[in-house]
Amino acid sequence: MKKLLIGTALAAITTAGTAMADAHGPSACLITKTDTNPFFVKMREGAEAAAEAAGMTLRAYAGKVDGDHETQVAAIETCIADGASGILLTASDTSSIVGAVTQAREAGLLVIALDTPLDPIDAADATFATDNFLAGELIGKWAAATLGDDAANAKIAMLDLAVSQPTVGVLRDQGFLQGFGIDLADPNVNGDEDDPRIVGNDVTAGNEEGGRRAMENLLAVDPMINVVYTINEPAAAGAYEALKSIGRENDVLIVSVDGGCPGVRNIADGVIGATSQQYPLLMASKGIEAIAAYAADGTLPENTPGKNFFDTGVALVTDQPAEGVDSISVAEGTDLCWG
């Protein structure tokens, strides 16, 4: 196997976990985009609990910020050098990470993408995720149904994730547009649609500050935006603050994806109209179980029938149900939320 030169790269890794079992037993790595987003915090909790139950060593790593590709590559190299049985990965750059993932698989590690499919998806051994296109489609359908006839004249801001357009961001963006009734151009790309209702796209890095900044940028293009799609709930909270600063917080429909407890509370408080809830703890715990099975006898995980990934579920959360769109209440979403 090609010698790994990890030296100074080790110092760049943000280590977010410690050994959970005997260092000589099977081990797994969890590599997330950051260690601050509640989604990834809950993912780590699920992985830790499952690793402890399986008697496995778990080490967790995270990028410094969403988009920190280099730190994730260094973490993969460390996991290979440590002799891990497998890696659970939420990739910041879904195409550029493929080389490092291939190296891990060639070294005999099982690599499972969590939440964010790699590009191509079969670059990983398996993907455990929300159906992110469906998550976007649900909030798009809800927004269109809520607006009714006014949907034909909507002014839409698209608050995406990153310039690199990772798969999770593209799937949610394109799902929302299809659900809203907007024709897609290339469904693998954000921002190439020609529907005049779309004011524009901007990126948020999936955090509140980025959401506020992106919202301000798009309001400068058209101050009468009345529908805001956001990649996640921290970005939605930032968008709301930008709207509030100009007195428009009560007449703009904001929709999002995640279903964390802060996001569900923001639905109750009127910040977000609806969100698609996903289940990161389940993604991680099922991923650890799959690595344990692989370490024991080489068993590979199977996809959900009819899909090219293992679907961990999604539900639309709102207290304003729309006809023809399945949803659960804020109370139900609170029982299932995380963070």
C-alpha cells in the first residue's frame, strides 16, 4: 500500500472523539463537516452509543468549517494508518474527496457516506441518508400549496450551501424547485433555471451568519422577495434576521430542511413556516452497526429496495398543514427532534 504521509496533517485535524473500547478490537471513524452544527453533534452521539454497544473503538473528526475539505482528507489518511475497520463520512466536497475514499477502500476499510452522497454515489460502499431530493420536494410542495394562486407570482430566494455544490445541497435545492412547480434545467446543478420567479441563488456555508449575508445580497437584487428556500435551519435563522432588520419578517415564507430542535422551535415561533425533518442519530447508529458487521464477517450493507442508498426517513414538520402534502405537527416534530 502506498505509504501515507500524514505528519503535519495530523495537527490540522479537529479531533472530536476518543476511544470507546479496547484499542486492539475493531474500530471506526466518524468524519463530519463540523463539530458545532447540532446535526453533526447528534450524529456523533448516535455513533458513540452504537460503538459502545458493539464494543468498538470510535474516533471522531471534523472540519473546522463547512467546506474544509483538506482536514477531512487528513482524517481519512489517519483512519487508514490507524487500521480502522470503516469510516462514516459527511463530505464537504463530494467529488474531490473521492480520491481519498478510494484509497481507504483499497486499504480494506468500509466507507459509508452519511447524509451527503458522494459524487458519484458509488464512490462509497454505501450511503445512509435522508432522501434529500424528497426533503426539498416536500417543502416546495408545501410552499406552493400555502401560497395558492399567488405561487404563480412568487419571488423566490434560493439560499444554498456552497459554491462547490455538494450533492446534498443540489438535491435539496432541485427538490424544492420541482415541488414548487418550477421546471428544472440540469437536475445535477443549482442556479441554471430560467424561471423568472427565482430572484437568485447565494451560498450560506450552512450557518446563521452565512444565511443573513446571503439574504441581504438577494434582497439587494429584489427587496420584495416573498419565498425563501434555505439549505438548513441555521441558514434560515440568519435569513429571518436579515428580513427582520427591514421589517419584512412577517410577510415572507421561509422553508428549510433538518428538523433539529432549534428549527422546530422556530416553526412554533413563526420564524420558519415548515421544515423537512431528518434523523442523523439513526444514520450514524446504523452506520456503526454496518461497520461492526463488516469487521466481523465482511458483510456489506444493503440499500433500501428501489433506491441506491439506505433511506433513513424524512417528515415535513409544520403547524400549518397544506392540502395534499403529508406533514406532522410541531408537537410531533418536537418528540423526534435533535440538538
